[in-house]
Amino acid sequence: MLLLALDTATPAVTVALHDGRDVVASFRQVDARRHGELLLPAVDQVLGDAGVKLDAVTGIVVGIGPGPYTGLRVGLMTADTFGLALGIPVHGMCTLDGLAYAAGLGEGLREGPFVVATDARRKEVYWATYSDPRTRVSDPAVDRPADIAKQVEGLPAVGAGALLYPDTFPDAREPEHVSAAALAALAAERIAAGAELPAPRPLYLRRPDAQVPKNYKVVTPK
């Protein structure tokens, strides 16, 4: 097994290579405006650091969000392209699950329950609750922090969304952004256990910002 994992669902552009036992090489840079510019060079760097060529990869793991449309499509289209070109499977992984797993690798969140919350902009968060770092107990959702305060009251929380809204998430902790290394490690565990991973399709949870104006006037002849 040699999994190439990537995620562009948050401001972090992150790539990792996992051999089924350990992370071989990884890259992460936080820059919300340069996903398309940074991703392919990051893949090249990770493969170079590991001393392997792209054709040695046996599977692709890609973060499916939830996340904003523009960022998500960069990672998903790249993953699909690699999968088609190499003839290898492309597995989706919820980005929030990757953050939860990474939180469990540190101290203090090896057991639950806890919350993962990322920044959804528009004064909202993408969030889900977990019973432990490997087990999500609620579907990913997007809400204003104040609207979910009762649901998450008393729970530790990780992610940029938690750090942004201390009134709702007073016990906010690291990590702030997802890492492809954690995403790959969790995917490798699940594949080895025979679990079926999600399809590589985006979790947008809301309509894109760009929409056709309501009073759009057709000017082409009938």
C-alpha cells in the first residue's frame, strides 16, 4: 500500500504519503488563496522527499470537506485526475474526521466526547461531534456558533472554527487545521480493516456564493 493523501477543504494545503504503516513524507502550508498554485508543487515535494515516482502510488485519499466550493474542487479534481491517469482507486475522507484523528494523536483528547469545528466563513462553522478520535456521532453540519451553543456546551473542541468563537467553544484546542498525514493514517487503518470509504464527492452543505441574479434578463434571440 502506498497512499497519496491531499486536502484543500480548509485554508491549509496539505499532502502526505503513507505506506500502510507510517507516514513517509508530508507537507502543509496555510494559505487560503493559493490552493491551486500550491497543491501540485506540494505533491512533487512529498514524492521527492519519499524518493518515489507518482506511478508507485496505489491509492489516492482526498478530503471531501465540508468546505468552501473553490478550495474543495482543487483537491477533488486533482485526486480524480491522478486516479484516472494511474488507474488506481480514489477514496474520500471527511475532513472533520481527519482533524478528530489528529486531535487524538496529541494529549488530552484520546477519549471523547468532543467537537470538531472549522471556519465556514459568513460567521458560521462546519462542525460534528465525536465519541472518540475515530468515531463521529453526528453528521457534518454548518451553523452559526450561537445556534449550536447548547448542543456543544461543556465539550472540548478542535479546529479553526473553535478557536474563532471562544464564547461557544471556551475549551478550544489544537490542531487548528487538518493534516493529510492524519487523513492518510486514518484511511490506511480503515482500508486495512476492510471498511468502505466514502466516494470522493464534495460535502458543500450549502449553495456556492456565486449565483445567477434573480432578475437576470435574457438578451439572446429566441
